[in-house]
Amino acid sequence: MDAHLVAGSTLVAGLVVFLVGAAGWRMAYEQPMVAALRVIHADRRRRTWIHAWMIPAMFLTTAALARWCCCWTTRRLASGPRWRLRSTRPS
């Protein structure tokens, strides 16, 4: 399988996992800090749900971006230099 396809698929999978975890987010968490912390503390199962999905999403997305950077760098190095350095010595 092509390395770019693997990187793209992993990135999309990270997005899907993130969105599954984000489905548990409540607008009440957007309140000022003290009120939000009370609501978050009361919703222990919801908080666990969010973290259980967000942590793997973070690792998937990071792995996908690292793989994409490796593919991009390899491709750039294989194509050769795009510029020539000029000599500072007089000819």
C-alpha cells in the first residue's frame, strides 16, 4: 500500500475517533471555570467517554502527521536539490 494512502487513512481515522469523543461534549463545559468544573465533576461518565476517545485520536493524528512528514521529506530528497548554491570564490 502506498505510504501516502496509509498516512491519509490514519489521519481520517484520527478525525473520526476525535469526533466520536467530541459527541459527548456539552455546552455547559464552556461556562466560566468554576461553574464548568462543577459540571465536569458531576459528569464523570461523560468525562471518561470524552477522554477515552480523545487520547487515541491524539496519538493517531500525531502518527499520521509524522508518517506524512516522512513521506514528504523522502519525496523531496529523492527529487534532488531545487536550487544550486553559488560559489563565493572568484572564477
